[in-house]
Amino acid sequence: MIRNITIGQYYVADSVIHRLDPRVKVTGTLLYIVSLFLFHNFWGYVVAVGCFFAVMVLSKVPFSYIVRGLKPIFFMLVFTAVLNLFWTPGTVFFRFGAIQLTWEGLRKSVFMAFRLIFLVLGSSLMTLTTTPNQLTDALEKLLRPLRHLHVPVHEIAMMMSIALRFIPILVEETDRIMKAQMARGADFESGSVLQRLRNMLPILVPLFVSAIRRANDLALAMDARCYHGGDGRTKMHPLRYQGRDFAAYFICIAYCVLLYSAVTYLPML
């Protein structure tokens, strides 16, 4: 379960998506995530799903690798779907005592599950095709106008980049601690939910200690190298837009137009 987390990991491949400017990928991902919550039409989901699979094929990242990120949030998906299924009023098609199911609840639960699934898949695809350093540079460039409002843009971008970089490290650390505890007789699979949560305590304590130690070592290393960031700091690979980046922006605009047309002019389903 721990190794199924794909957010923050980078998949090495030579694809047009990997070579895109990270600002394009961040903007496109945000646009895609926002669009998932702006329509309630079946055709909108067809366009969104088709767009995702087209980008996935171009990225050369295996679908089986991307979909692994859904396993850690499976419980949240089921919980959200059940809530919408049982608590949405409308036309009843099944009733058993106080429990009743409605067509509106069924529709809402399915659509909400699709939204959460492709939200996670879209975010995973961005991090799988973009290194943490590229994400830092992209966020700093995109948030640069906020500097006029005295917002610490560089610090915010650096913290987000470090957080993403530490995700796979903490995943490996958690897996190592779990294997060490299991070798000493710990059982994380059997028992009730409360019992399994209680059994996680021997993992959480050393994990937090390790995370704090790593953060302290990183801070000391940055301080020893006189790292300050911000103005005047040069980059080994400065971001520059190329022709394929402008083409990608045009495709994002075309996606918005196609999505709006599908939701507005096709029959409601």
C-alpha cells in the first residue's frame, strides 16, 4: 500500500510531455482539475477522460503505474460515493426500511467518484513527468506577480518542492520501518480497524523522528552553503518557452472550447 503512492515521484522517459516547459504542465494541470468540477454532464466527462488518456499516451508513462496512486485513496472514494448515494434526495428506485436510494444520488456518486479519480490521476501525471526542481522553478515564475504584494514567492515554491521531494523518501522510510517491525512479529493486516490503527503507532513515532532529523540535516546543509535564494540567484537551466510550449497552450484552450461545447450543445445525460 505504501509503495502505491505516486504523487511526488518522477518517471524517467523521453516524451514530448517530459520536454514541455513545467509552467505549461502546472497551468494545464490546474486548468484540468478546475474543469472537472465545472460541469455535470456526461459528455463533459467523455471529453475530460479522452484528454487525460491522450496526454498519458504522449507521456509514455504506463497506465498501470499511474493508477497505482488510486489504491491509497480507495477508502475515501468509497466513502464519498456512499455518502452521495444515500444522502441525495430525489426519485427513489430502491427502499429498504429507512434506507433509500435515488437516481439523483446514484448519478451524483458516480460523477463525484470520477472527479476524484481523475483529479488524482491528473496530478500524478504532472509529478511523474516533472522533476521537483522544475516544479520549483515553474511555481516561482508563475507566482512572481505576487512579489509586489510582499509574498515570499521563492520560499513558498521551495517549500512545496521540498515537500514533493520528501514524499518518495518518506514512503521508502515507512516501508523499511514496517518491514523491520514485521520481522519482530508486528501484525499490520489482521484485527479490527481500530486495532490496525493502534498497531501503526510503532511506525509513526520513528517515522516522525526520521523526518525531523532529515529536515534538520537539510537545513544545516543549506545554511553551510550560504543558501538564501530569491533575487540575484542564477539557474543552471533557465526556463524559456519554445514552439511546443505555445502549441500546448493552444491545446489547453482548445480543450476548454471543446469541453464548453460538449456541455452546452450536446444533450444532457
